[in-house]
Amino acid sequence: MQTTMETAGADTDAANELVEDNLHLVDHVVNQLASGFPRHVDRDELRGAGAAGLVDAAHRYDPSTGVPFARYASIRIRGAVLDATRTRDWATRRLRRDLRAIEAATSKLEERHHRSPEDDEVAAELGLDVEVVRERRAAGLTSTLLTLDRPVGDVDGDTDALADRVQEQDEAWLPETSLETNELVGTLHTAIAHLPDLPKQVLLEHHFEGRLLRDIADDLGVTEARASQLRHEALHALQAYFGTTFDGVAEIPANAPGKRKRAAFVSQVAAASTWRSRLEGVEAANDDVEVPA
């Protein structure tokens, strides 16, 4: 058992030595291959894949074959790099061939006219319709996976990452918008929880359950006019509290009844809640209130 462990350790040391002595092969192979890859392919990722290929070669190498390690390792490194690029590339071989043709035509026209050619000039050079050229270019752009932390700076030393230049289309995922929405919903939960029972019941059943006021009034044993009055009482109380917390809230009509009750309600909610509890929608006074977000 000890002999086996010593042999394994010696093999590992030999493999590590091969890796250290031949790290230059990774850069050599990557530089050879990189010229055939699009500019957006991250060279550091290619080097990482090549290094993994070198380590694998060092552990698999058999000197008895007579093949020099550098030649064997170069083949393994090349294969590892190509495998890594294939896993990130969704383009078909035909599309890649078409893109190479477009790049070759573009380079030829640049040399001929000493400027960047227009799409219609590239299309004419290839004997294609201009829309076909544009479609193939667009397909090439959407066929490669990119990491969001990949540097995309246009100037040397610019460390901007791709994620910094990708604009979020869904505002709900933006931190500021998400925070504002959570605070608004949490404040609504908190304020409704502090409403008196009857106004709160009418408000929830009418606005969140969609029940008619006359049906609510029948259940409560009051007139429909009284149910409407309770609804307005609840809405005005919420409006008064929101007016102390958020900007742009309309003022309550001066002739609206219940001014003292609203003032007491605002004071009660302010005293019983904090910014954090409102943000999280936590209300210890009534945990059973369920208000749709």
C-alpha cells in the first residue's frame, strides 16, 4: 500500500513539473487559434481552457510512446480550447462559414476603398441581397454566449463589464423601482390593518374581492348609502396617511367628514410602524390581513 501511494505521489509531482515547464504552450496555442475567432471571444477564457488541457495532458502523458510531451500537450490544449468555444457557440457550421465569407469580403473592400464598406457593398461583393447579409450578421451576434463580467472597454485600461452596459428592460428588477414598490405595498398593508373593522371590511370586500356595495350592505345589515359612506371613510383615512409618507398624494376635500378620526388614524399608524416594517409589509397588529400586491 505504501509503495502504491509513493508511486502516485511521484506521478503527481512529475505531472506538476510538466505543467510548470510547459505553460508557455498555452499562450502559443491560444494565440494561434485566436486569430480565427470573433473579437468578442474572451482570450482569458481560452487560456483557462488551454491550461486545463495542459493539466490533463500532463496526467495522461506516457513517455513510452516516444511522442515528445510538447507535441502531445499542444494537441490536448488545442482540443480543450476548441471544445470550450463550441460549448459557448450556438451557430451552425454553415452560419460560421457564411460569416467568414462576410468578414473576408469586408476586409477586401476595406483594402480597396480604404474605408469601412457599407452593407450593400459587401452584399454586392458576395452576390447576395443586402438583407441576407444583415440577417446573417444578426444571427451571428445572437449565437454566442457572453459572460456578464466580460470587459468590453473600448480604451486600454477601461474595465467596464458587459453587465454595466446591458440595460434592464423590466423595471421591476431595478433596485430603486423594486424598493419603491415594496415600500408602497408594505405601507398599504400596514395602513389597512389599522383601519376600524367596518370600514376595513367594506374596503377589502369591495376593492379587493370585487363585491357590490349593495351585497356588502345586506351582509352588514345597513343601507347601501351607509356602506358607501364606510368605503369613503376608509379611502380618506388611507389617503390622509399616504399624504404624510409619499409626495404627490391629492388632498382630501375640505368638506369631507371625519377629520379628527383621520388625524387619530394617521398618528396611530405612524406610532405603531417603522419604515422597515412598512417596507417588509410586516404588521404585528393584524397579521391576517391579506392585500393583493
